[in-house]
Amino acid sequence: MAKITVRLMTSGVLAAAAATLAAGTSQAADRCDGKKPYLIYYATHAVAEPVWATVKKGAEQGADDNCLKIKWTQDDKFSVETTINRMETAITEKPDMLVITATDPTAMRPTVEKAKAAGIPMIAINVLDPAPKDQRLPYLIGIGAGLYSSGVAAAEQVLKVNPHPKRGIVPNHVPGHAGLEQMAKGFTDTLAKAGAQTEVIAIGTDVSQSSAMLSNYFLAHPDTDAVFCMNSGPFCFETLMDVERRENLSKTVSNVTFDVSPALLDAIANGEAIAGIDQLMYLQGYLPAVIARTYLDYGMMPDADIVTGPAIIDKSNLDKVKYRLMEAGLN
């Protein structure tokens, strides 16, 4: 299936966008005159962490730019069960557009089918259903990174600096998360083809416990020379850096992580990480509002999913990404 790919914006484009978004409130009121204030409702697996704050920022700006009402919901900790509960609540509120994540397609199918039967159109972001389009959950369009291909891209970054890795691991902070499992498989499949031993380690989100697990793993497997974290914050990458620095491994292991954080950018600059894999979270929040407006007004819908990654962050574009993160606040 054809896919639309979105690439990293330059700092100049971001600056121009910021200037445009600073238009006066009177102009905004005029812009929205005569437009129906549709309700766009976000009931995804969002949790209280920086990358999802960026999605929320994009969603709110998108709703404002497109004269929509918005309701954003999230959990304190990741849970498929509570995500489904929030989706069920959204259906009772009858939004004009429902934004979901296909985190567990099997578990979510009854709720998604209920929304479809109620006449509620849906957009999936971040984690898409990997099934063929005629078999996947019945959302209109998906917006997000190719997760398996993101894992492949991470492994390819490792192979650029170490063509013959001995052992590559993926610490999984949310075992059972379908999207993370796809991404981990992309990494391990690619390294295995290069002859490496590979393993996915379930570490959870207890930082002290995951720190001990990673330290013990390095002790038991001193041949580990590649690590792919699927969280750029404390749930994986920041904890990994603490462990590797304590064990004097941070510049001998090829480290890659998913998503953007100050810790990643510092590690790339210091030679402790070779790359990051970006999925452009701001656009995952922003674009559903654009599509909702055109679909609800005119029935127009792109015919292909919009792929926001993988985009590579390394020393070649570090300054641009630093601007985006530090000045614009966009993970």
C-alpha cells in the first residue's frame, strides 16, 4: 500500500510556523466564523511523559488552527485496559472524530467496532494495526512511524559503526505492547542476519529494578555491544546511560534509542549514542485535527496512511533537532 512520508522540519520552517501560529485572537475568531466546532476526542494509550506532552501540544494547536473543540485524555501509567475504558467513555460522549492507538488490536476490536456502529469516524496514531487494510481495525487512516522499520533502522545504524556485532539487546519497558514488540523484532531480525546473538529483555518501568537488571545483564553477557532502547527517558535510555557510565561501557557499546530527549542529544554529542530514531510526535497530534476538519466538512480523506518515521537523528543533524527540542519544545 502506498504511504505518505513526513520528514524532519528544518529550524527555519519551524520558526516560520511559530510566527504564523502567533496570529492575534481577533483574526482567529474571524477565521472560525461560520465553521462548525466539531469535537475531536483523543482516547489513546497516552501517559504522563514528555513525548505524549508533545502529542498533546500538537493536538491542541491542530484543534485551534482548524476551529475544533478538543478533549484530551491520558493515564498516569500505561494500561491497555484503562485505555479501552477511556475509549468506551469517548463513545458515550459522541465525538465527531475519535483518535485512538491500535496498541492491542485484538483487545480493542470490540470497542472500535462499537464506535464504528455508532457512526463515529476514527483516526489511529502512534501504533497502527499491522494487519492488511481490509482486516485491520476499522479506522479511516493511520498516522505514525513504521514500527518494525524503526527497529530495522536502529539496527542499520549499529551496523554502520560495527558491521559484525556480537550481541544486541532490546530492553522492553512495556512487555505486551504490540508496537514495541514490532519495533524490537525489526532490530533483532536485522542484527541476527548480521550474525549477532539477540535478546529482548522485559525490564518494566521500575527504574531501580531495570537498572539492576541491565547491570546484571552486562555482567552475565560481557560480549553485549549493541543496545536499542525504545524509550528515550528514564524507562530505558537514561537508566541505560547511568548503568553504562558506572560500568565504563558507554563509549564501547553501540547505543540507539527511539524518540527524542535531552539525554539522547547529549549522548550523541558526547559519543555515547550513535543515533536516535524519531517518529515526530508533534505531527501525530497535529495532523488528525487537519484531517478531521477536511473529512467532516467535505468528506475528503487521504488514501494512504501517513508515515512519520523512522527519521534518523545523529551528529549530522543534531543542531537542528536541538533547536526543535530546546527552542520549540517539540520532542
